[in-house]
Amino acid sequence: MRELGSRLLKWRVDARWYAFALLVAPILSLAALLALGLKSPIFTADDKALVIIPGLVAGLTVVFEEIGWTGFAVPRFRLRRSILSTGLIVGIFWGVWHLLQQVFISGTYAEEIPLPLYMAFAVFNTVAGLTAYRVLLVWVYDRTGSLLVTTLMHASLTACNIFIFTPEATGVPFVAFGLLFTALQWLLVAVVAVVDRGRLTRRPA
């Protein structure tokens, strides 16, 4: 427990990792919104604090979830597997973990799309998107050793995609936003793989 606590409280890392962790989700979300010509609550709300504050509060709650994923699961997979392999495995489980959430919101966002078809898109997009983000989370953790930084990165995703930058749309535009956001995440994974010279696929010594 002391060792886990030391990783959770490790804050002395390069500022660029904080910037990456906190800005990836909002930048990609904003890019997807602008590309599709969609708006989010942060654009339309008269009192923007009513959008930002709940998002930040919700984001902080992920510390308990991330203790499980990055605190326990990721280090054990990394003993024998690469960053990419670890991210894919944990990411798929992470995506499945959120499928019940997709069932809950399906009635709100499906709109004109037949519910079975909407759920097919939702399941694919949830697993694919969260798997890409998990690969990035594992990479950040591998480079920093900080559970704090990866928790902040997870919190940023929750705050942005559920509250601050969620599109004010349903049906096809909502699905399109999700698919584009997922595609942008995988594009970033590819960029990281090239820039970091194969670190993502390198097995532990």
C-alpha cells in the first residue's frame, strides 16, 4: 500500500507530461466538434461554471477506478508485455466496463437510428475509443511512473466527453462525433509510436 501511495502521490515529473495528460482529451474533442460543425454545452451555456464544475467533480472520482487499472493491472501486464499489448488488453476490459453506461444512454441519443444499430455503433466505438486512450495512458505511465498523472489524464477524458465537450446532438451527428473522436485517438497513438521510436511495441527486458 505504501508503494501504491508513492506512485499516486508522485508529482515531480516534467511539465510536458501534465500538459499532455490534461490537454489530449479537450483538444481532440474540440477538433471533432469543429470538424463536424457541432456545439457543446461549453459553447451555449450562459453560466459556463455550471458546465465546468460538474465536469471537474466527476473527473476527480476516477481516482478509484484508475487505482485498479493503472495501480494494479497495468504494472503486472507490463512485466511481460509491451505498452501496446498492455493497452490493448486493459483497454478492451475498460471498454466492456463501460458498456452498461451505453445501454443507459441509448434511449437518449439513438434518435432516428434503430436501437440495435445504434448499440452496435456504441459498443464498437466505446471499446475502440477507450482502448486507444488506454494505450496512451499506459504510455504516459511508462514514461513517468506517476499514477497521479495518468489519473489526471483519465479525469480529463471524463470531464470533457461527458460534460464540457459532449456534443449537443443525437442520432447520426452524435455517432459521427464518437467515431471521429475515436479515429483521432488512434491517429495520435500512431504518431506516438513513430515519435517514440518503437517504444510502444518493445517488450520488457
